[in-house]
Amino acid sequence: MSFMRTMIEEKGLLYEVVEFEHEGFEHTIPVEVVVEFIEKSPESIRSKVNKTLSVIDFNNGNVLDFIEYLAKGMVQIWLNTKNLTILSFSIIM
């Protein structure tokens, strides 16, 4: 079990959802999906996320705000990948 997953579970946040608007669309993403995304990321990303979570926790900050920030990044990555796929398809046509 990852450090991030353990911390999120201990705080009772694993089965929460984050909701936000991005580029005119409403998004609802389960915290567990964000955790899985980070767990599958490169070690350099996981290390930075774990360090940030530790600092937030030490300072009694809001971990869910950071999870929402990560979720917004996930959406942006998906949009960039989607746009690249559409662009590649257009070039092939």
C-alpha cells in the first residue's frame, strides 16, 4: 500500500469525491481515482506528491484541496492527450 493511499485512508477521504469546473465543464472525480493515477505515475512524481502531502499534514492543511489540485491536473493531461489524438487523426486523414 502506498504512502498516499495510507494517509488518505487514515483521514477517511478515500471514498470522497472532488467536484470542480474546468474549461466550462463540471467534473466529479473520486479521490480513489486520483490516488490510483498517482500510484501509476513515475517515482519522481510520487515522491513529490508524498512530500507535499507530508508538509500539508504537518501544517494541519486541507489534504482534499491538494487532491482537487491533482484531479485538475489529471483532467488537463486527459484533455491534452485527447487533443493530440484528434490532431494525429486529422493529420492522417
